[in-house]
Amino acid sequence: SDPEGLTLTYRWRALEKTAVVLDPNSMVTRVQLGEQFGPYKFELTVTNSKGISASTIVTINFVSTRLR
């Protein structure tokens, strides 16, 4: 949220070659991961209507759900 109540825009970017961001301009996005298990990193940049922005790295850990 913006402390002044300004409108925010969102930009997701995959930092891994085998991952794809399906909704890059959405606050909550969907991603498609590669076929390899392990961590996938994404950058989220949030910008307010005055052009002030902040970024963070989000890591998703893709694990097998199969029982062994």
C-alpha cells in the first residue's frame, strides 16, 4: 500500500530462464515454472503514481509432491 493512498502499479519479472510470468502487471500473479525442481527467483517492482518505486526478489521453491 502507498502511505499517501496513491495508485500502485506492479511489474513482475522472471529472473530464471525457464520460468514465465503469466500476469506481469498484476498485484497477484501466476507463473509457469520449468521442469526442474528447486528455487525460482522473480523480481517484483511496485511504483506509485508519482513514479516512486521499490523492488524485491521473491523466491518460489518448486518441490515434488509425489510420495516416495
